[in-house]
Amino acid sequence: MSAPGLTRPDLTTHSQTDKAFGVAPCTYLDVLALDADLTAFEKSLPPQYELLVDGRNRVQFASPPSLTEMRAALVHFSLSAEFVRLHRPFLGESLFSAPPRGDGLDWRARC
């Protein structure tokens, strides 16, 4: 059962998979649109699913972690995996086909 007011993550990722890895070819602009959808979903999570980080950018859990903290970690881990999976074909292409630039553009802008 999902939390109230949330889209089920499995339906979101199924939709992402169909659009990005379906029969029809996908452009990087399509990938950026799907990335924006995932980012919007991540930002729509309730405050209970925010992961608290310390000054060294490490996640802070209670000892022992609560069930909500474990669920939040799993949701964020799954979202991170989807971001990597979504960008992977284009990231490899960008890293190996484009010469390094010193113009300050990140890898998303180079694709």
C-alpha cells in the first residue's frame, strides 16, 4: 500500500521504462523530460521521506533506524538507480565520444 497522495513508484518507473527503452528510439531531450518527471516525483515525497544529511553529506539515521527511515532510504536508492539507468546510454556516449572541454558545461549539457 502506498502513502496517501503519492503516485506508486513502480507505475512511475514502468512508464519511464516504456518511454525511454521502448521500441521507438528515444532522444536525449526525451531523457531530460523523463528526468524532470523523476525529479518532480522526488520533490513530491512527503517530509517523512526526506533523508537528513550531516555537514559531510552523509545520511543520518536514528539508532536503530526507524521503519520510515528505511523506507525513505529504499525510495531514494531506487530513484537514484532509475536516474543512472535513464542516463546511462547517453552518459557513455558523452564520456567516450566528446573531447573534454573546459567551458564548465556538465555532462548533461554536452549530450
